[in-house]
Amino acid sequence: MERQIRATTMKKVSFKEECYSFLRNAHYWASLKYPKNFDPLTEHSSYLKSYLELIEDITFYDQFRFIDLEGKEFFRTERVANDSIKISALQNKNYHPYVKAGLQLKKDQIYLSQISLNKENGEIEKPHKPVIRTVAPIFDNEENQIGLVVINFKMKKILDQIKSKVEEKNIYLLDDDLRVISSSTKTEDLPYETENKNSSLNNILNTRAITHNRDSSFVANDHIWSQQSINLNGATFTFGSISNLPTEIVTASNWLIALEIPPRVVKAELQPLFESLLTFNIISIFGLLTLCYIFQKKKIEKEQFYTELENKNILLTRSKDLLEENNSMMNEMNNSLGIRNKQLSDFNYLISHNLRSPVTSMSVIVEMIQKEKNPDILNQLLPKLGLVANSITNLTKDINEYVAILDNKEIKIIDINLGELIEEVKSEFTETLLDNSDFEVLLDLKAWDHISYSKFYLQSILQNFLSNAIKYKRDGVASYIQFETALENKKKVLYVRDNGIGLNLDKHGENIFKLYKRFHRNISGKGMGLFLIKSQLEALNATITIESKVGQGTTFKIKF
């Protein structure tokens, strides 16, 4: 029964979703604002042209019609192939129940008809074509009702899905009068329309217990039944409309899905179970006797094993103590080697990275001196060359200090004048060294201007910030980098801001400070600067965060 309920529920949900889909289609056409005196065949044919292409592509549309308030069609299309439709002759439909019901609808109602075989001129169409119709009132742009939209939807595939068998069980789709709409026991759908119309439900289903009163599972005459009703009448939905006003569904019929397990299937499923239980009991008795014998034998062997194991554990404990002692020594050595390797790696990068800017600046100035003939300009350039040379000399001293740090395995902390250090770093870059540069370094060090830190690390950090601000500046704007100090919760904070091209933090936020991560493919770089900044800050218990917007700039916050 539980398996039946699951199977029936799946088919019920699938059928309801198809009905909702049909109703959504009708609601779409009803929500359009049609021209006044709407005439889709002549005056307003261009208005409907794009919609006809839409209808042509929706293959489960069989017929699409507009009907006036007297029940006469004023537009009619029929599907002639899977991917094509045609505009066909108009008919008078005022005698059809679905038209009469549609003309009684209010603006916020949609009508869903019974499932029936399509008829043309009073005769059932052949081959048989089961359809369901949705009807909704339509209004012009002045909110005057101009008629109805009627859509015939193909039901063949849906009914085939409903009556597809589930594990040799029979399934039926019934209407309000318990007439069979579709059944796995019948080849044709809606047999009451084509066969003996007086054939009773009992002759088809072999039971009188089916009812619309409740969803249930029960046993009747050795059959197991599961039934679930589908009642859409009176339900309200918004169908995702812009106004979000609910639309009421009016239906001509409710339905019922019934799933049947015949006695032969019940017996076929239970017989192997009874046989398996008997076999299992016999095997279990012999198995238990065998296990008792094995258990007693294993118990004796186990006692002997534990005696031997205890002796071996004593020897293992002695070996374990010696091994832990050796492992402790190895871990200390590995930690020392790891720290030294990282320091050497940082040192290698710092040598190549920090020397690059002043050496490049020196090369630029030397080249300018070689080409310049004007003595006044030469007199301006020579002091600049001296500044760069002095910067290289200071960097060499700092490198010697770093080598001493590696030897001493500790970082030297001194009192640093931040303003002087920034001015010293500025002299390493051509963009900040030359007077005619379009790049500006701004300082706001009112909160504090001295800090105890590693000069080598802080100089490297400032070089990286300045290098990035120059490298990623925006074209067409006056570029700058600003260093601003602050005190927050009695801690020193340094803000570093620029108005460069910025970063997309939603996309790259997790990788900003990772090694070898680059975010601007059109600008050269190795992706090590921000990683090194973070490493050097964290080495002395400082933290760094970032805020950035593409096209506006970036702000770094360092908390010491």
C-alpha cells in the first residue's frame, strides 16, 4: 500500500502540474490588453502575427480560438502538423457547454473543461483525439470584455503517462461520475464515448468500493486499492501575474486516480516471501548451532592469544617511548628547517623585488642624462641619481640586517619614523622621483608617525603598496596613493588608499592575499606582492583587510 500511495501521488502531482500549465497558458492570453474593436483577421492581423509564431511553437496547442460574446468564433487556428498551424473557417460554438460556462466567467476566473474526444460538426474526430479546454474572458485596453479565449490542449501523451503500468498494477483515471477517462486495461481513452455507454463501472474495475469521498488505501475482494482525488474547482492561484491578484479556477469535472493490485500479483509477491521465511528459519537453526561450536573454540584460542598479546604489548610500549622521543627531536628539526626555508624564500624574493624599482629608476635617469644636452636639466637629474644611489645603499644595509636576522633567527624591532621611511621609498620610483610625474603620494600622519617594527619588513610593505598603486593606476585621472594613520581601540592603524583600477572582491575576494594570484591579466606581475605584505605583517602580529571597487580604487587597513 505504501508503494502504491507513492506511485499514485507521483501520477497525481504530474497530472495537476499539467493542468496548472494549461491554466497558466490561458491566464497569459487573458492578461493581454487587446485593441479596441479587436479584429485579428484583418485590421489587427499584424498585432497577432508574433503571437501566432508563439502558438506554432507550443506543440501541445491543438486549437486556439477567440469567441465573441454571442458564442461565435472570430478567430480560429488548428494544428495541421507538429510544428505548423493554419487559420481555418469560423464556427458557431454557442451551443457548447464550455462556451456557455465561459460566458458566465468573471474577470478573475478561468474555466477548465472535462477531458473529452474532440468533435467536429457534432462527429467524433478520427483518429480519436482526447483534449481538454481552457476558457478565459478577454478585455480590450479600455477594460471592456470583448469575448473569450479558448485553447484545446492535446491530452494523448498525458493520458499515456497516467495509464503507464507500475509494477504490474492497473491504473485508472476517473471523472466525477466515476467514468473511465484512461486506463491501463483499455487501449482507447474515454471508452464510454465510443463503446457501450451503459457499461457499468463494476464491469471495468471489478469493484464498487471506489469513491470520491476520501483519499485512501483499502482491500476489496482480494484487490489492494489506492485512490487519490484531484479537485481543482474553486482553487485560487496568482499564476505569477504582475498584479499578483488571485485567479479562481472553475472546473467542469474533478478527477480520481485509482491504482489496483490484482489478487494474482498479491499472491505472486507474497509467495516468495513465505518460502524465504521458511528457508531462513531452517538455515538459522543450523547456523546458530554452528556458531555455538565456533564460539566456544574461538574463546579458548582468544585466551591464548591475549596472553601472547600482553607480552608483546610490553615490548611495544618500550619501543613506543623510544620512538616518541626520536619523533619529538625530528619535529623540532623540521620546524626549524621550515622556518629557515621560508625566511630564505622571502629573502630571495625581497632581493629580486626590492632592488628592481631603484635599479630601474637608476637606469631611466642614466639614460635621460646620456640623452640630455641642457645643463640645467642635467643639474636637476644628477641629484635624483644621488637619491636613487643612496636608496640602493640603504637597501644594501637593510639586506645585511636581514641576513643577520636569518643568522640570529629573530626579527630586529626598532623605532621607525614612518614619514621619513615613506619619503625614502618614494625615491626608488621614477614616477614619484621626477618633478613632472602625474602620480602623487599623500601623507596624513596626525594620529601617529612613529612605530616599533622591523624596518626591513615595513620598507618592503611600503614598496609593494607604492609599486601596486603605480602599476594599477587609472588612465585619464590624477593618480595618487594616500597613507593615513589612526588610533582604534588603543591600537595603531594605517590606512593605504589609492584611486586606481580597483578589484572585484565578489570574484577574487578569497584569493587576494594568496601566493601567485594575479587579477589583471593585461598587466605584468608575479602575484607575490600582497602575499608577501600579509606574511610580513602576520610575522609581527599585525593584520590587513581590503575594500575595493572596480574603477574607483582600493583601501587597505593595517592594524598593528
